Amino acid sequence: MEDCIFCKIIKGEIPSNKVYEDEEILAFKDINPAAPIHILVIPKRHITSLIEIKEEDEKLIAKIYSVINKIAKDMQIDQKGFRVIVNCGEDGGQEVGHLHFHLLAGKKLGEKIV
Ligand code: 5GP
Ligand code: ZN
């Protein structure tokens, strides 16, 4: 989608620090990390937010979790643990309108969710 920052990253129009890529999914380092490890995992097809996920996207969303699992093992955070966050909409604090999964790790994360 035009004017979508993450679509531009997918197309290579904006540089990113990629950690995983296949035909459907891209993962790259967050530009403003909230933890020592902060990776964004996104579908390459533009889906605006979690609320826009359709039944036909179920396989893709499941695959995103498999990719997160793989990245966690590759980055050796599988033993100590990590957190996955999806912000949705204004109250959820979503700033970029392209579905993304935050993968956070590398320190003991705060106990509070909000
Ligand atoms: P949200 O608040 O929408 O859940 O998260 C958006 C995330 O995207 C933020 O953590 C922000 O730092 C990250 N971000 C925004 N623009 C860019 C960019 O151009 N490159 C990268 N790598 N991350 C970005
Ligand atoms: Zn997009």
C-alpha cells in the first residue's frame, strides 16, 4: 500500500535491518528499540491491523508465530524468554497501520502489561 512505511520497507524503499525473510513474512529490528532485542514481524501483504485479519489469513497468522518461534531460537532467547505484543487501533497504541508483532527480549521485562 502506498504511504505505508512498512510496505516501503518490504519493497526496499526504506532500509531496514532484516533478521528473517520469506515470500510472505518479513522481520526486522525496530528503529526505536524498547528492549535490547526488539524485532517487528510483519506479513508482506498489507493488513492494516489485527481487527482486519480475515478467516483466509489464519494460516499466515499461524505462520507468523512459527517464524517468531524460529527467530527466538536463532537469537537464543528461547530459554530466557521473550514477549510478543500486537497493538491494535488508537487505544491499543498502534502507530503504524500495517499489522506487526513486536518481539521483545534481552532483559527481564516489566511485570505490568499496561
Ligand atoms: P506500534 O506503536 O504501531 O505498535 O509500533 C510501531 C513500531 O514501529 C514502533 O516501535 C516504531 O519504533 C517502529 N518503527 C516506526 N517506523 C519505523 C521504521 O521506519 N523502521 C523501523 N525499523 N521501525 C520503525
Ligand atoms: Zn503496509
